[in-house]
Amino acid sequence: MRSIEKFRIFTASKKVPDLGDNSGLTLIELLISILILSIVVVGLHQVLDTSLAAYDDTSDKQELLARGRFAMERMVRFVQETDLIQIPSPDELKVSERLLDTYNNFNHQYMPGGDGYLDADEDQDGLVNEDATDPITYVTFKLNGGNLEEELPNYKTGATGDYLGWKVICEQVAGFTCSFLSSNVVEIQLTLNDGKNEVNLKTRAKARLLD
């Protein structure tokens, strides 16, 4: 008898699950969650696109700037060592070449370290551009279409007045102008434009051998 009562008490104390308890998400709640998630994903995608576009824009502008600086620094170096400056037109700069020492002046073989004589010293007497046997050699920079080009003397041969072909030193050039500020100071302006970005550079170069 006692066993039966214990069984009844135990059975009565067990909790029967409430089959009507809906603790999960309803269809509407699920749809709202998906919509919110979609809005967040679209927003993140737009932020990522904007960041990538800004990065590409900055990289393109930095590349333009680097190319412009290379061209400007090259022209300044030649101007600083020259003893003659000519500006035949606003978009052309012509100076006597007194900077390079990359060839043996005797046999005209290429020497990366040079032979101690400027390449323009063609008669190897320590003087440059002093007479007809050692005439003036020029380096010229000019704008040709959208390119800034350079023409250097050809020191590979023993012939005086021999020049290499025109070589592009900077592309996507929208403007190039030179002007005298004094007899030995030149102002150079260079503008580059790739269709999306534009950079403007300006510098002054002084010829140390000119008064």
C-alpha cells in the first residue's frame, strides 16, 4: 500500500511539458532579422568600396607625383652644373652638358664609375667646351604631346655633335614651362594629369658656374 502511494506521489510531481510554449522566432521576426542583416552587409560593402577607391586614387596620385619629381630633379641637376642656359621656347629647356661621367673619353667605352673626366671633355685636357676641338654639347628637355622628352649627347662615338634619340622621361604631362628669373636662375613648372588626378610641381634651379 505504501509502495502504491509513493508511486502516485512521484507521478504527480513530474511536470508535463507545455506543448503550447513557442520560444523560437516567428516568420516575421526571422524576415526582419534577415532585412537588418542585409542592410548591415550593404553598408559595409559601400564603406569597403569607398575605402578601396580612395586607396586607388591616392596610389595613382603618388605615382604621378613620383614621376614628376624624377623629371624635375633630373632637370635641376643638369641646370646646376651647366655654364650655358637657353630657353628656345617656353616648353623647351636647353643647357650645356657638364654633369655626366659614364664613358672612357679615350676609347668611348661605357664605364659606370667614369674615368675622372667629364664626358663633355672630349679631348681630355680638363677643360670643357673651350674650342672647336671640344665644342659645346647640349642636353635638351622639351614637351612633345603629353610626354616630356630628353635628348642627350652620344658619347659612345668620337664624333662631335652626335646625339642620342629623344627619350621620354615623364608621361601624362599636361604642362611644362621654363622661364628665367635671372641670368643663372631658371624656374621650372611641370603639371601631370592622368584623367583623374592632377599634380603641379614648381622649382627653381641655379647654375653654379654662371653669375
